[in-house]
Amino acid sequence: MSDLPHLKAEAIIEHHHWVWTSLLAAKPVTVTREEELCRSS
């Protein structure tokens, strides 16, 4: 994702992470960074 003139990419990514982790779902959603997944394999 790239920065927009009015919004940094990091802010968009953090917002998406917040949305996913704040969902009211039967099974909770966990956001994991790629480097964490690579370390665990």
C-alpha cells in the first residue's frame, strides 16, 4: 500500500488491523505480521 496525499499508508494499515480485531465474530480474528509467521515456521 502506498501513501496517499492526505493519508499515510501506515495509518490505513493500522485502521484495517483495528477493524479486523474489533469484529464481533463467533471466532476472534488475530492479526499477525508476516515476519512473525516466518519466524514460527
